[in-house]
Amino acid sequence: QMQRQNKELVEREYSSRLAKRSAQLYALQSQINPHFLYNTLQVIGGMALKKNAPEIYSVTTALGDILHYSLNFTNETVTLKEELHYFESYLSIQKQRFGERLRINIDVPAGLQDALVPKLILQPILENSFQHGLPEKSKGWDIAISAGKSGEKLIIAVADNGIGIPEEKLEKIRLKLMEGSESTIRSDGHIGLANVNMRIKLREGGPPYGVRISSVQGKGTTVDLILKYRTGGSANERHGINNR
């Protein structure tokens, strides 16, 4: 009976948080019409082509794709192929910012691209690299995204060749990821890690799924996203509902 009551309490709390989050998202959407922004970017892109400025056109097109993808809340779960397509638009803008200094390698087998993943899980991880690992590195920045399957697990790895994380700080981050404590990670500036970790754990039901991080100071950091391997699936799975 105690287990049943605890489960009901957790479910009520989770439902309350989801309702609050949805209300915040809809309030934000109501402030700015995303279609207006999207159409404006298309106008700017057309003007750039007329003025023979292809770089501006490519950036506005990529930003329009990002806006369209991130503001579409129909599905919280997408295929890895869809997530990578969005991610490439994001990376194209970063390439415009950093030029040849930034080198990207994406290695995801075709057989895994239909796997279902939570929407917008790659960008927050890479933003951690741009914020913490790469800016202090004087030479080229290497980013590698790969995916593999181990049993029933889908493992997506995001690796950089940045400055790495000191061992003491790394252990603190690992402990907080294991505890699922968002507040302490947020105070350390690793908001993306906390966000993605909690979303995966909620979706998959906890360990062994979530975020795993390894790092060597002076050589770089690798973040592994560990999920259940799913393809196709029911409408519930497409909408991010985990039937357990």
C-alpha cells in the first residue's frame, strides 16, 4: 500500500510539473508569433540572395529551420535522423561563427537513424563544449558525434578535444548526475547536462539510462547519452510517454 501511495504521489508531482511546463511554453509562444519570425527570416534570406550575400542566406535558412523545429511541440520524441538534421542546421551557424577553427565529424550508422530519441537532446550537450571546454583552446576545435547499439541500449556520444574537466569537479558532476540533482549542476553552469539527464531518466525510468561523462584534463570530454533503443513505436512513444 505504501508503494502504491508513493507511486501515486510521484505521478501527481510529475503531472503537476508537466502542466506547469506546458503552461510556461504556451505563454512564451503567445508572446511572439513563431510563424511571423519564420516568415521574416525567409524574407531576409531572399534579400540576401538578391544582394549576392550567400553567407547571410545560409545562416537565415539554418536559423529558420532551427526555429521551426524547436517551436513545434507536436512530438516530444523524434527519430535520431530528425534530431541530426536539426543539429546540422545548428552546427552550420557555429561554422559561420568560428570558420575553419571548428571541425565536425558525425558518424551515425544508417541502421540507427530511425531510433526514437527525446527532442533537442544534442544541442545542450554541445553548448556545454562551446561554453566550458573549447573557448580556452587555442588550436582547432574537434567535435565528434557518434551512435551505437549495445543490447537494448542506444548510446549517443558527443566528444570534444577541449581543455577537459579537473578530476575533482568531474567527480562532483558525476555524483550529481547520479543523484539527479539539477540545482547543484545548474550552479556549476552545466545546465545542459542536468536537463538532458533528467529528461532521459524520466523517459526511461532511471538507471542505467541517463548521461555519462568522462574527461581527461588537457585532452577533452566525452558525454554519452544512454537510452532504450526504440524504433517506430506507438503514438505514446512518439509523444514521449513511457508505458512501464
